[in-house]
Amino acid sequence: MTWDWGAVADFMPRFWDGLLVTLQILVLGSLISFALGLVWALLMRTPTRWVRWPVGVVTEFIRNTPLLVQLFFFFYVLPEWGLTWSALTTGVCAIGLHYSTYTMQVYRAGIEAVPAGQWEAATALNLPVRHTWTAVILPQAIRRVVPALGNYVIAMLKDTPILMSITVLELLGEARLFSQQNFQFTEPLTVIGVAFILIAYPASLLVRALERRLVR
């Protein structure tokens, strides 16, 4: 087997297209998972059982079913109910929703780690509930959970190739299409494998550095 640099050169335009789509999925999916995960976590702390119970059932169901099944449900079933999105929008929403159930647990752990004295001080100062959360509790909780959230971003990056199953041409989708059209598999698959390493490994080092800095 010989390495064909010409195949690499031919693949690079598609590589950049796939990389752009992958980064779009990662950024938008992360934003959805961070925001929705915080909403889930706050709803799980409400005193009303009729709020906590449905939220708990929904998040457990999402967390314990495969992302691929959820993708297919969004892509093939929702259109039958009149909800038709593009493949990219479907993938972003599905991956963001899926990972929000994991970030929810991260937020819950961060909130529970805030010392009880902080809650008592807010009560003693007669702070409104909204100010207690936004000015006292959440700033401390989020600071504690940033490294864990970063780990889920890396996990999400490694799951983006699953969106190829619903016709999203991210990195792996572009490599697969190129390989099928040109009957050259080694070069494009190797290039995207190296690309994932070059993105994920520095990101993991950054997460570790943040963890060391924030735990001081």
C-alpha cells in the first residue's frame, strides 16, 4: 500500500467543508446542552413534585436511550407530525438535547457543592430568590463545573460523526463520500482521524488546565 498525496490534496476542499460543519454542530450543540441542562437542573430543584417528576422521567429516558435512536426519531418521525427541519438542524438539536441530560447532572453537583452558609447568608440578607441564584449560587456552582462541562464538549465532538447517519456531511460524512466516489479510503479516513486528535487532545489539555486553575 502506498500513500497517495494527490488523494489528500483532492480531499482537502471537502475536509474544510466537513470541518466547518463539525464545528457548527459542536458549538451550537454545546450551547443548547449548556442552556437546557441548566434549565433541567433548576427545575429538578423546585419544591413542586409535579414539576420534578416529569422532568426526571424525560431526562432519564433521554440519557438511557442511544443518541442514534433519538436522531432517527427526530429525522424520520417528527416530519410525520408536521415538524420538518433540515438534517443539520435536526442533528444539532438532537445532540444538544441528548447531552443536556448529562450537563444537568453536572450543574446539580455544582449547585449541591455550594456551602450551606452561602444559602443561609442570602436568606439572612433577605435577598430575592432570583438574586440569590444569579448573584450568589450560580456563579459559584458554574465555576466549579466548568472542567466537567469541557469534558462533555470533547465527548460531543467525538459523537458528531453519528450525524452522518442522517445525511449530515460533517468530517466523516465528507470522507466517506469522497472514498466511495474515488475508491480511496486510507488517505481521507487517516486525515480526519488526525484532525480529531489535533482538536480533541489540545482541548483536553485546556480542560485540565482550567480544572487546576479553578480548584485553587
